Amino acid sequence: MHQRATITLFSGALVRNYLVLHRQAPHATMIPMIKADAYGHGAIWAARTLAANARVRKSLYAFGVATFREALELRRDGINGRIIVFSDCAPWTPEKAALCRRERLEPVLSEMLSLLEFQKTTRGDIEAHVEVNTGMNRMGVPADSLSLVRFIPRSVFTHLADADHPKAKLTRLQIKNFEDVTGWARSKYPHADLHFANSSTLWNAKQYPLLKRMNVVRPGLSLYGIRPFDGTQDRGLKRVMEFSLPVLNRVYLERGDQVGYGGTYTCRKKSGEWVSILGGGYADGVFRSLSNAGIGVWGKKKLSFLGRVSMDLCAVQGDPRMKVGDSVVLWGNSVDPYDQAGRAGTIPYEITTRIGKRTDRIEK
């Protein structure tokens, strides 16, 4: 019996989702993005689970992380495969070069001064990737500066700002710009890999003809069983995480009684009602904005949040049959993360990456 917030992780679902996504681009290899602790699921667990599967290994290109710290955590725990560091390489320094050599890490050069410093000080003993800015205007080497690249990149890629919408003006502009980049890369560096596809791009694969000319894809959110954007179907994805809270107490409210800090919920029922107090709050990843707005599921029954979410506890509608120790699911296969995230005023990415450190973990 778990007395605190608990995440249950399903290794079979993670492998299944990887294979479902690979079917959208079977000609390409995959970079499973396990940054931000695998979107809150556990990077070491995710890397081990994927690397242990023979079908996955056939198409596994490398693991993708955001920072050197994330990469080092994987290395320290015995993850020996290729690791690409996407967001932590500027400014390029001798220390970062030494780290990449020692730990066999592959940096992404996405800022011009860093790229120039890299090729001035590195003598071909570090494999690196070049990100090109095609219109998102966040990171990336300007496309008109690619003539300054003097080393052979392992891959050349871009990042789409609105991949959910293939026909959007910005998306079409970025695809056109990356087609030009692809032509340059193929002529100058014929062995460099090319990629631009995240989860949303894979989901819309038929609307991205350029995808057929790419040999790498890099899914993120949908690896974990959450469809890449709201309003589409799951298409065989299974949620990898179930987030649940235990019932710690049952309270009976008479009409006019209140619950929680500030008394923001008042019982209006003449006959009174049961309330269940759950062992989890915003320190565990239950957003305070779910106060009087969130939902939970007990068995097959949907329960509304009552009153404010506090640091350690929250309250939901009760049921006379509920017992102390029962579990209430906040998201997972029985509660759509998009539904819960919408009630919190955010997106699924944030609710999974904001899970607290003291949360119990069950791996299946």
C-alpha cells in the first residue's frame, strides 16, 4: 500500500509506442527524446527499457537529451549507447569538448559563434550535429551561414514551430527552407543524416512529403503514450504513466460545511456528502490550479476536486464505498492527460514533467 502520490510506469507500453511511431516512418532510424527525465517518466528507466528490446535496437539511432547533466546521469548509470545533447552546447568551451571526448557525447551546434569555435578547436575527434534555423527563430545556425561550416556534421536538422498544423504559413515556410538546406547538405555532406520530424510530424506523416527523404526522426511526447496534439486519435498509443493518489481520510460534510484552505468549497446538499482526502498536493505535481477544477477516477467513477489543492493534500468527491488506502487516478489510461492539463490551464508536457521528487514509483 502506497501512502503518497504514486506513478506506475509500464515498460511494455513504452516499447509499443516506440514501434507504433516507427511505423509512421519505417525507413528512418529513431532518436527517442528522453530529456527532462524522459518527460517526467524517468530517463534511466526509459533508456534501459528501450535498449533492452531487440526490435527497438534495430532502429535506435541515439538517445536525445537537453543538457550535459542529463547525459552524465545516463552514463553514470551504465547507459552506453549514443547520446545527443541538444540544448546545452553554447557557448562552446574546452571543458565541454573534453567532456564530450571522455563520455562519448555528441553535441548539437545551434549558435554560430559556438559552431565557429568548435571547428577551430576540434580536430575531428568529436561527432557533432548542426541545427539550422528555418523560421522558428529560437535556436539554430542561420541557413545563409551554412557555407561557413568546415567540418563534417553527423546530422543536419531543424525544428518546426507548429508541426501540429502542416498547412500553416510558418510550417510551409520552414519546410521550404529546410528543403533548400537538404539540397545543400546532400551535395556537400552526402553522408550526413537529416531530420526534422517530432511526434506531431510523425502523426501527420502523410502531409509531410519531405519526411520520406529524411533518415532520422525524433519523437518525444508520444513515446509516452500521449497523442502529440489534442483533437486527434491515440492510434494505438498506450499511456506509459499512471499518476494516482491514495485516500488518507474520509470526511462527511453537513450542508454549509467547508473543506480545505480558505473554505473555497461549501457543501450545498441538504443531505450532506462524503469527501475523500487524498495524499498528494502541489509538492507532488498536483497543480494548485486544479483547485475546484480537477478530476480523479476511482474504479470507473469520475470524481471532482473540491476546494483548494494544498502542498501535501487535496480533496475529491467521496463515495460511501471508498476506503482509506484506495487509489484515485489523476491521469493515465483512465484519465486523458489533455483533459486534466486543460483543467489546470496547461499542457500534458507540463503535468508530467512537474511530478515531485517524493512521489513513489512502481515499474512494471
